[in-house]
Amino acid sequence: MMKQETPSRPLSNASSDSQPWWKLLNRYHWFVFAVASLAWLFDCLDQQLFIIARNPAIAALMPLGTAGDLIKQWGGYSTAIFVAGWATGGLFFGAVGDRIGRAKTLAMTVLIYSVCTGLSALSDKGFISSLLHLESAWNTLRSHFTWLPLASSGVIDFSIYRFITGLGVGGVFGLSVALVADSLPDRARPHALGLLQSLSAIGNVTAGAIAILIGYLETTSIKPGGSWRYMFLMGALPAFLCVFIQIRLKEPEKWVKARAAGRVTGVKFGSYTSLFGEARWRRPALLGMLLCVAGVVGLWGVGFFSPELVGDVIGKILREQNVPAAQVPGKRLMWTGVNMIMQNIGAFFGMMTFTKLASHYGRKPVFAFAFIAAFLSTVAVFKLLSQPWHIFTLIPLMGFCQLALFAGFAIYLPELFPTRLRSTGTSFCYNVGRFIAASGPFTLGILQARLAAGAVTAEAKLDAFRNACAWVSVVFLVGLIALFFLKETKGQPMPED
């Protein structure tokens, strides 16, 4: 096991303040930062591969000739199921991390999401549905509730795997952030947390590159319709390998000491009773949750549906160019990958910019600007994107503005809670919003259906989708309400009991 290193002699405050933040870190600090960053990076890689592959996967898992509207409907349902699993896992594993340790719980969550990402590639086998007779049970439900959509055994298995994957995915953010916050020097903490969140964009860009590669192969050597399987298998491997690195990770000394003291005094760790039973922690928990709801619902309820918009726009252009029908799915997938890369290049710079500005001007004013920018850029994309070159201009702008908020969450949330509730509070704020975000695809679908009432042409349906996304993006402005009541934490020590 790697031993934690300490500087040969302590730095004076004057010397520490004059140094760049990264020079305050020793080898073990860097190891902790790298492991936490890789766990979150691969987590985001798997998220984005799902976003790209969800509709192709469902198209392959449903009976041949299934209507495109039904495929999109199940794409929304599978997203909602995944995000609900994410929220559940975040709440559960966040509390577990405060109780038994951040490092061991993080390894557990990474193992869960990597294994189930790989199992998603085997959804067409219908193992779970066959064992539990779930397809017949679903059909029985449909006979009583006619609004329920048709589902195959493969789609049911896919949805189950996505829920379990979500459980693991949900735990990673709060655990990684708490691990870094408790392990690194205070002055380096906000910079390191902002960089950790920024590096997640590399996982997202890698997902886009995988989509481009697989999309190209689908036009040449891979059987059309099979690309989704390869993407899930490729997403499982690096995350699984990450687990073997994490077994060398020690629990933060700050947490170990606090946990030992807590056993003597009887103070509860990872307790939602403590989080909500004490007004000093209940207020930041509820307001922090509202802050995150705005960003999470905006991103997962609208922003991450840009692949559908790009796919429809590119598909229309390809048909006008008389591209052979067999090549259209692969080319659409390639453009979806380009969209993902552009969105996350913008995201990387947005998160780095937020980190820099928040360290200089404070958390609250930068959050306020970012929420307004996220709203305006999202409306611009979904109302204006109509040509391929827009993917290289409007999409990076939206990624910059939307994802900048998430660097703020990484920096700000751990500054609101004590060591014994840091993972619990951070995970609560970051993940409860996902239960609401899980309704985003349903809300978007219902709103789209209402706006598309009477629409016959593909162009009219696309316009309805654009308008629905523009209306849902108003949720970003909710963050301004929470921000007004929250405190500024710049330059303040993290709270303790």
C-alpha cells in the first residue's frame, strides 16, 4: 500500500500564499487527485456513451420496423431510469462514504458502473426478462394501462442494467469531491476540484471519438445497427481497470481522525437525520439542492438531448444529398460524435474559466452569470441549429455555459458541510435534483407532443422538439433564486462541528 507522504518541512503562510497551488501538493496528493479524477472521468465516459448509444441500442432491441417515435420514447424512458438510479446511488453511497470511508466506497461504485456498462451490451440476450418473466408482466400491465408503450425483453433488460449502472455512477461525484477536499491543502482545494470536474470533459470527448470511430466502421466493416454494443463494451474496460488502482488508496487522514473522535463522542457520520435535524446544515443542504436542480435538470433534461437534434438535422441533410440509406445510420453516428466532442471542448474551457473566476471574484457572482449564460446559449442552440457548421460554433458555446456550472458544484458544495457530512451533503445536493431531472425526458416528451399536435411532416415535429427544449431550458434561471439565499465561501475555511 502506498504510504502517505508529507512535505519535509512545513511552509510558512507567506511562502504558501506566493506559490502556485500545484506546488503545494506532494506525490501522494497527486495520487489521490489522479485516482479521483480518473474515477469521475470514466464515469462521464460511460454517461456519454449511453447518451450516444441509447437510441441505436433501443432500435436494435425492439422488433424490426418499430416506429421512430416509439424508439425516441424509450430513449427518454431509459434516460429517466438511468438518472433515477443515479440519484438513488448518490444518496445511498454518499452516506456510506461518510460512514465507512471515501476510498473503499469509491472503488465499490466504480466496479458497479463498469460491470453493468459491459452487461448493457448483452441486453439483447434478455437474461433478466427471461428469468423473471418480465416481458409478459409488462404486457399484462399494458392491458390495464394502455398508455404504456410496447417493450421487448431486450429493452427491459437494457433499462434494468441502466438503473444499476446509475447506482454506481451516482456515488462517484460526491465521493471523489469529498476525497480530494479532505486530502489536499486548503489553498489548493478549489483549484484541484475545478480541475477534477474539468477533466471529466476528456471522458466526454473520448466518448465522442469512440462514436466517430464506431460510426466509421459501421459504414465499412461493422454490421449496421450493431455499433451500440461495441460502445458499451469499450466503456466498461477502462473503468474496470481503474478499480485495481484504487485499492492502493488510503482514507484521508482528516476523515480518519474525525471518525475516531466521532466514535468517542457519539457524533453521527453520514446521517441524514443529522443533515436535516440541525438548522445549520439543513439550510445549505436544501438551498444547495435547489442550486443543483437548476443545472442538472437543464443539462440532462435539455442539454444532453442535443444528439437527437443533431441527428435529425444531419439525417435531413443526408437524405437531401441522396446518401445511400445503409450509410445514413453510421454517418449520423459520426456527426453525433462530433457534436459530443464540440460540446465538451467548450465544457472543458467553461469549467476551467469558472474555476479561475470563482477563485478571484467569489462563487456567487460567477454562478449568477453562468446560470443566465446557460439559459441563453441553450435557447440559441435549439432554436437556431440547422447546418453542420453550427455544430462547431453554437454547440461549444452551449457546452461552455452549461458545464461551467458543474465546476462550481465541485468547488462550492464541499465548502458547505463538515467532514462527517461532507460526502452526504454534497451527494444530496448534487443527486436529489436527478430525481427531478429524471422527469425531464417525460416533461420534454409531453411538451413536445402537445406542441406537435396535428403536425404531420418531420419538419413540423422537429420544430415542436426545438420549442419544447427552449421552454424547458428556463429551469436554469431557478438557480438564481437559490443563489440569493446562499452564503459566499471564498476565502473561508470549510465548516466543522
